[in-house]
Amino acid sequence: MHFTLSATVAALALFAGSVAALPTKQNTYTPAANLDKLAKLMPKSNLPAPDGLQLKYVVLGVGTQNYTCLTDDENAAPGTTGAYAELYDIGTYLNDNAFARWTIPSISPLALSLAAMPARFTQNLQSLGYEHMIGHHFFSGAAPTFALDQLSSPYPETVLGKLAETDAPTSSCPGNNAEGAIKWLYLKDTKGLSRGGIDTVYRVETAGGNKPATCKGLKKTFEVKYSAQYWIFGPRT
């Protein structure tokens, strides 16, 4: 199914109502400890399979992909400087949801379409059971990092390297300005920089975030809004 911004925003009618703002700290929240049922529904791709690993978390990332145009050549392709996203627990609710298989592809497009409207975004998350923000995705130097820093300390954290990528499906949401969906990724800790039982992340179900082909008409630094699901694995316990 191809998602469009207008179709996604139409879904707002399902989530009307007045709700409180999202809390900024979730120390008392504990995600589901066993996601074995949900692991069977991981989106399919040609990325390497998580053989022998245990699914620990599934989170929705909502934020920006960050780019640069530091050259005077307007025909040059923008450079990439990383990303930043807030991470919301969706795995706990999806694990016991009979409609999870059909819900998973719709989560990222809807979140991206609502991200510019904080009140509506909050309504959507709370209506669907995804209101618990449990961490952040950012870059430590050139390394993608996932810190579940809204959970109880010591919180899980992993610093990763990209081992494989694949184009997003053609049916993916192209973003608010039709920029295209960023690639799906297979990320793994190859340097032993993880703690809390997580060391492998798959970026899937991406919406938006892609960079323009050239720097023509662009600022020296700029951001492109995106959303994605991060399926987070670690050794079996």
C-alpha cells in the first residue's frame, strides 16, 4: 500500500480527544520482557536475519536526518552528518495485539505526518498505546548510538556500525515533501561498546528522511524529518 500525507492525516479523526502532554521522564515504566511473538512479525527484507538473537525492544523513532552542503558546487550531493530521534516503545503494545501484522506498516507514516502538530502527535501515541518515550537515537562522532536513557539506570545503550543496507520498499511513505524514504539498515556493535543486553539494531519501515540529489538552493546545514522503526536485538538470556 502506498501511503500519502493526505490519507494519513485523515486518520486523525480516529484519535480525537483531550489528553495530557507526554511526560519527559519514564523511570517507572518497564517495557515487555518477552517479545518472542512480535519477533515473528519483523518486516521482511534482504538484510541479514537476526539468527540466534533475541528481540529486546521495538521502538518508533521520530526526528531528523541531518545533512550538509559545505561545497560551492551546487551540483554536488549533500553530505550526511547523522540523525537525531526520540524513541517510543511500540513493541510492548504490539506484542499482544491481534492486528499487529497489519498495524506495523502504518505506524511510521502516521507518526511522520503528525510530528509537526505536537498535540495531535501526543493524541495519536496515547490512543495507540505508544506514549512511552524510552530513549534517544543520536550519533557519537560518526557512530549511530541508541540510548534507552528514559528507563531505569543503568539503562541499555549501544554504539553501532552499519553492516548492510537496502532500499526502502517502493510503497514506503515518501515524506512530507516527497523526498523519499531512507534506506533500511542492519547495524551491529563490532567494538564491544554496548551495555544492557542490546547490540544489534534494524532500521525498517522508514518514512521520509531522504536527502535531495544535489545541493542546489540548499543551506550549508539542513534537516529532513523522518520516522522509522528500530527493532533492537541482543544475545539470548
